[in-house]
Amino acid sequence: MTHRFPIKEIARQAGLGTATVDRVLNNRPHVSPQTRKRVEMALRELTAQEAQLAARGRRIYLDVLAEAPTRFSREIRVAAETALRSFPTAAIRVRFQFQEIMSEAETLSALKRMARRGSDGLCLKARDTPAIRDMIETLASAHIPVFTLVTDLPGSARKGYFGLDNAQAGRIAAYLMAQSLPDEGATILTSRSQDSFTGESDRFISFRNLIATLRPQSRFIDASGGAGTTAATRRSLDALLSDCGDVTAVYSMGGGNAAILRKLAEHRQHPVVYIAHDLDRENRHLLAQGAIHYVLHHDLSQDLLHLFSMACDGSHSATSTDNNGSSAIDIITPYNLPKSMG
């Protein structure tokens, strides 16, 4: 495996020991596919960030850890690389770790590795559990600031939240949907990737409460827990759609929309309005086709620009709700779909 970076640099980027990296680079046996993949990813990240590495001054190591479907983690990576262009003279290095489904134990293991190797700031998209909150407290005690992205851990030792106002997004979705729902009643399918993502729960609660006011005869069926992945989303829908009657509308808070639409078609369901989140590649395609009607979108690159700025500034001495960086929410339809994204 060809490379032009010192083994210590690759090891630090990958979060591995130098001996392990040496075995991978020299194609020696007894290396797991996951370890090899981490080294390969570290090399790609170092190459992409070479301009930053050449900058003078103290190097700043920032970590991004996210449980997210591949289509969304791809958007996070692109947004981070876009945000880094605003720091042309800073020696910032970002280390990414993404996983579509990350158990609490796996998340804790990754956070412990970061605590051992050190970090100047962690961008975290994770489930809200007591053990993860405790680990954030441990990181804060080790002077590693944690910033949440898209889904928050309110009341924890995190230093700030960056992303959309999820409760507001739920209300916007309810208002848009109510314009297309009949007064006499409707069946609304809702879908979240994980119940333990606080952001999606906030969207759901606010959405449900406002729909109950605007269209009180509506009923809800919930297909949550598919983690936004195709296979799990399809499985979670099968039983529900077999015995729910006509689905009037869909609010998808956690992704997997192509899978949801395919399963609806299999059950001969054709909702009159479909609302989703985020302009990833899949949603852009579905929106252009008219398969979904609205996408609630926020600028991830601006979220990460503000997050990286705070992490690099070092002035986040105390946990504060003032450090919330809620993004503007754009309502995208097939008729104002941007031709390209940053």
C-alpha cells in the first residue's frame, strides 16, 4: 500500500497502534478487514486534508463520530470538508468514524479510544442513553469538548448543539401536511430511525401535537426502529401495512425513503403527501421524481463550520444552552430543488 505519510501520523488518524498500521501497510497476515479499512480510510483522510497539514502552527485534532446511514454519513463528510475550506491557515485534522448501526457498547468503546488518544473536540451524533451521557462527562473531565450534531443530548456535559431545531421542524411538517389532509380523518404513517435519537423524538412529539390540533380526526401508525437502512426499514413496515387501511400521508423523520416507498407500493398504498428530511442523494432523486413532496433541509456545512469554529476557539469553558447553533430550515419542493449542493 503506497503512502507518503509517517506511520505515526497514519496511526493517530486511524486510532491504531503503529505496529498494527505497519502490518497493514506491508500487507502482513493476521489483520482484520475492519482494521485494514480503518487504515485505508485514514490515508484517504490524510490526503484530503494535506493542505491543512502543511499549514504552520499548532495542529488541531477534531473527531466526528456518528451513527448514521451511509447516505447521511456521506453528507456529513462532504459538509466537513466544505467547512474546512474556511480555515485555510489552520492546521486542522478531522478524524471520521461512521457506522450505520452503532450499539451503545460500540459507541462507548469508540469514545473511550478518543479519551485515551486525546482530541481537541468531538462532533457526536449518537443515541441518548445514561451510559453515553456518563462518558461525555468523562470526556469533559479530560478536557475533550463534545458537541452534538443533528440530535442533541440536552442536560449532558456537551458544550453545544449544532443542527436544526427539531421541534420546530416537526411543527413545520405538521403545518405542511395539514394543508393536504381531509377534515374527516386521515391515516398518517410516521417513521423514525431510532427511538433513542432525541432529535427525531422531538420532531415526532411536536408533529403529533400540532396535527392533533389542526386535524384532530387523524390517526397515527408508527414504523420506527429501522435505523434508516433499507432492509430494516422494509421489515418494520410489512406487518403494519398489512392491516392499517389506506395511508393518507407519510412523515419520515429518519430516512430510508426509497425503501418506504417501495414497501408502500407493494401494499398498493399511495399517500397524498410525503414529507422527509435532508437533501441526500436519495432524497434529491425522489424529490425530482415527485415521489416525495417536501424535504425539510438544513445546511450541514454551516453547522460544522460553527462547530469547528467553537472547537478551535477554545473559549467553551462551560456547558451552556447559549452554545446552541440551530440552523435555518429550508422547505424544498420539486420546484425549488437546488441544482447542486456544496
